[in-house]
Amino acid sequence: MPQLFPLSWMMITPIMLTIFLIILMTIYFLKMEMKMMMPKKETIKVYINFKW
């Protein structure tokens, strides 16, 4: 039984790493899209003023 645990861990770690990488990539792409949508800082200022 103790020999089975490390093997399962070896199987789980790559999956976890891949999921983490996918999440990072999605966040990066979202940030890039946000930059494309709002290229100037003025739009953010306007948004903050509108929010308040």
C-alpha cells in the first residue's frame, strides 16, 4: 500500500501543473484583452468616477 501512494502522487502532480499553467495563460490573455479594450488610463479614471 505505501508504494502505491507515491505513484498516484506522480500521476497527480503533472495534471495539477497543467491546470495551473492553463489558469495562468487564461489570466494573461484576459489582461491583454483588457489592455486592448482600454488602451488609455483616462477610460479607467472615467470608470472610477462613474462608479463613485
